[in-house]
Amino acid sequence: MATSTFTSAGVNNLASNAANWDTPPADTRGWAIPAGQTCEMDIDTSGYATGIDGIVITGTLKLSRATSGYIKMKAATTISGAGTFDCGASGDAIPFAVKHTITGGSGWYIQGSGGLTMTVYAAEPAIKTILTSGAEAIGQTVLEVATSVTGDIWADGDTIRIDDVAGVAESEERVIAAGGIAAGSITITAGLTAAKLTGSVVHLITRNVKFVGAGNNWIAGFNVGKLTIAGGQFGGGAYNMFTTANQQLNISGGTFSGATTLANANLYGNNISGGVFSGNATAFNGCHGMSITGGTFTGHSTAVISGGVGVSINGATFYGNTYALASVVGFSLLGSTFIGNQTCIGTSSGIIKNTTMQTSSSRDVYLSVITAFNTLFGSTNELTSYTAFSQETYVESLDHDQTAGKFAAWTKGGVTLSNTVTVPAGYTTSYQITLENANNEGFWQKEITVGAGASVNLTMNLYKSGAMAYLPRCIIFNKAATDPFAGGAGIHTFTMTDSTTTWESELYTYTNSTANDVTLVIRFQGKNASGTVATALLVEQINVDLTSVLANLAVVDGIVDAIKAKTDNLPSDPADQSAVEAAITAAIPDVPTVTEIRQEMDANSTQLSTIATDTTTDIPALIAAIDVDVMGQTVEGTITLQQALRLLLATMAGKASGGGTTTVTFRDTTDATNRIVATVDENGNRTEVILDPS
């Protein structure tokens, strides 16, 4: 093919400057942007009859920030290379007044497999989505809206999408009429094909940078981190927009609509934090390890996400889709909102937390294995087709419908709901199983972990509404063992008698005698074509392994007893200074009171000064004599103050041995003498004490 090669003359880098090309661009010529060159795209090729015969970017092709442009590609050609296709950059977005369109004949596409980097940053409206404030009839051209967009970039001639929230996927693309934007309404050029409910969604689709596909797979083959979209309008194409070979799309803005499949088959690690996705058949099909932390997804006729493994969703909003999630394995859904979908989650498995599924959806969950936490199931069909589950399949909702303590569970044999009416004495809540199958058990279950050496009391309560051939029961089994539904044996089973409308209970104590933690499953179950079984469970941990704790307590107990023996001699009212001084005087009569010492020091300050400077006075000998006099005073029986201090020091700082046995010994701090040897019973009470204070 004939090619125009960009070689900037140095005056500027504009594509419109003929001097910057070896041969000026023309219809059916290809473009080449060599390494080291930046071509600023500012020309309009919309008048080309055929289009540009391929663009190879080794340097940079940069959409102008000052002048609008139009790239028209020849059919079945590509924009490719190892350079950069700069359609706006972070901190340097294409301003709203500048318009660029990238399109072409059938089968043109952008090919990233050669290492191309593509960034799209374009002007985004402050208000991307608004809701209708009233019901809109068939043929309606004036849409009443709850939010005014008169000061935003919404404009006459722009494309919008209107997506219903009636529990069906119903997306219509329309154009804003001349003068059609008012404070409380938007007028469109053609009436609605189908009526819309109050709260239906209206999106601004038009952006100032537009990519229009004309065939399958038209943005393909980008490597990890090479494709970033924070604005722009993407639409058209008979089938896929982003395809198999792409890895890790990064989308935080822009609009994506009108595709059969937006991103198809085995795209790994997509990061979606914003953007408007509207009116596609499927947005993401077979995409694995995807993270969605924002964005609005509406009007998808098949599903927003179909297939895929390990999808994480946190903070997105889903309006009016046939399915929001379908056949997704291992999803994690946090803090998202579903409004007016036909089915929010179908034939999938995963975890749901802090999510709202509003009343306008036809079905919240269909034939899916989930565990839900603090999630509102708003429709009348919270979980449908659970009767098609396998026998052992179990779905539960904790803090059901965002109500603390409320519980629900679904199994093949019936549904369990928390109940505050039919409860055993002493309980405030029971779990009531509504039985629906004569051949399969309806059940709910709880798991508890019992530590090594620990024991638990399990009080099981059962109540049935009428006679049943299969008597309701509670089976306790080790989670690590074979499930009883698969032929495994339980550790213990409590089965009701044939009584009716009477609570029956049993206490079972389980002790974990192994060296490892054991997880128990406590399963309450019944089986009948109709009727109810009410259940209640009390779990009490009655011990842990206290061997080392008891040994330490025995040592502490001895120390406390020794201290108590001394403190028992203190007066009952130590707050009175005179009483304290009197008690000291009585115990050690030769020791002066604090007041007397002060008086003596005041009266004899001169003598003390003389003693301090008199070299003939033996100060150390004088102090030693005072020490002997004080320390030799008896404090109890024949025990002197010095001996009492030795005993106290041993109990508080010396080695101790024999904790947990009948003899406890306390050593002196040099570890040379048994100061205290106490004989104790199993409760730590002392029956004999031998002291050595020498």
C-alpha cells in the first residue's frame, strides 16, 4: 500500500501541515508515525470515499486538544504498532469543545498485540445519569426528570438512552430535540416505543471523543496495562467490542452501548471503576478475575456479566437488566444496588454483603448458591427454583433483609426463617423450617469450632406442627468427615418422639479430645410434604484447657495469702494518721512517730550538723546500731521485722514450685533456702505451713 510517513519539519507537529509528511495524507493511503515522532491529529478525513489504508504507530499519534478531527479507516484495516495512541491523557483530557471521531469501514479495528498503548481521557458530564420523575407512556416525547442538567454538557442533538426499571430489559436510544433541555424535562425527537416506569434511567451517551466500530472484535489484543479509558463514547459493531486477547482493561469513565458483547471471552483482570454501560446484549462474557468498583449498568438484554470466575463487585448500580449476573462462579458482591432487573443474580455462586435488591426486580436470586450477609432481598421472589437444588445444597442469609439477627435458609426440602412466636421457654427466637418435599429434607445448620481439649454443651430443641412419618432430628457431625447426606455417620443424633405441638429438648456435651481444633456441623432437619418444624439451639462452651492457668493461679494464690496475713494486721481505718501512728507505736514501741522525728530533727539540727562534720563519730556504726534496733523488733509472735521481710520477699520475688500439687514451695531470692513450704488441698486452701525466716 502507499504510505504517508510523518517526519515533522520542526515548525509544529500538526497532521494538517503538509511539510510534516514525506507525502501528504490522502484517501486510500496508509499512515506511518515513526519512533521519536509525535503527530498531532487535527484533520478531518470524513470526506474520504474509502478511508486511511491502515495506521502504524511506532511513535505517538496524538488527538489535538485545540482542533477537532476525524479518522476514517478503510474497511478491514487497523490502527496498530508499538507506540502510543494518545486520545487524551491523565491531566490532559480532550476539552469538551474539541470533537474527535474514530471510525471506519466494515471490519476496521484497533490492534494492540504489537505493544500499542492507548489512553482515552475526554470531557465527562458532571451528571451522567438521571431518573424519570413520572411514568412515561408509549409515544411520549417529553420525559419528566428528577434532576436538572441545564448547566451540564448535555446538549441538543446528543444521544441518550432510556432504560426501564419494570423488571425487564428495555433500552431505547433517542436524540435530544432542539431546545429540548429544560429544568424538569428532556424532549426527544422520536416518541418512546415502550412505556417507562417512574424512576427509569436516562443516560447521556454522547461524548466529545467517539469510537464507532463496524464489525467484530474492533478493539483487540492489548497487553496488561496498555489500554486505559477514562472518557469517550464507544459503540457500534455487530459483535464484540473488546476481545479475547485483551488483558486487564482499565475503565473509569466513558459510555459503552449498542454492542452485542462489550468484552468477550477470557479477558483477565479487568478493572472497572466507572463508566456508563447501557443497551448492550452482554457487557462482560467469560471474563475472569474482574474487579468492578463503580459504574452504572442498565438495559442489558442478556446479562451484564455472563460466565467468568472470581468476579469482585463493590459499589456498582444495576438497573433494568435481564440478568445482572448470570453463571458467574465465585463472585464477591459488596455494597451494590439492584433496581428493576428481571433477575439480579442467576445460576451463580458466591458471597453477597451489604447489598440492596429493591422491590422492583422480578427475582432477586435464581437457582444460585450464595451466602448473604446484611442484604436486602426486596422482591417477592427472594430465591427461586431452590427446589431444583441437590439434596446437600445450602443457601443462607444472615442479618436477612438488613435486619440484625434475622435469618433465612433455602434447601431442596424447604425454607427456614427465624421466628419469635413459636419458641421454647427461655428463648426469644427459633428457626422454623417450612417443609415442602416428602422425599428430601428441609434443613438449616450451624458450624462451631471446638478447640483442642475444650468441651461444649449443645442444647437442642425440636417442635413439629403435626404427625410426620419422618421424625424431625438434629444431627451433629464433624465437618471434616463425610456428610451424612453422602452416607457419613454423625457424632450424635437427637430425634423427636411422635409428639406434636410440644417442645422436646436434649443436652449433649461434646469434648474435643484431639490435639487440633474440630469444626462441628449442627444440622436440624425434617422431611414432609407440608407442615413446619421449629428448632432452637443453645451453645455453651464449658471449659478450655486450663492446666497451665491453674498452675499459675496456685502460685498467685500463695502470694496473695502471704500478703493477706500481713495486711490483716493493719487498722480497719488507715485514713486517720493518728491511728496509723498509734498502730506503729504499739507494734514497734521504740520507733518514734513521724511527728516525733520531725520535732527531734528541729530541736537537734545543730547536733546533727556537728555529727555530720565530726570526724571522730563513727557514722556507719551508728546507723548499724539503729538498724539492729529497728529490724529486731517483733511484729507477730517471735517473728521480727527483718524475718517478716524475708518471708514477704520470698513469696513475691522468689522461685515457686509445686503449683497444682498438694505442696507449694517458695525459695529465697538467692535460691538457697525454702522460706515457705505449704500443704494445700485441691482448692488451694492451706492446711499446714512451715516457715524458715532465718
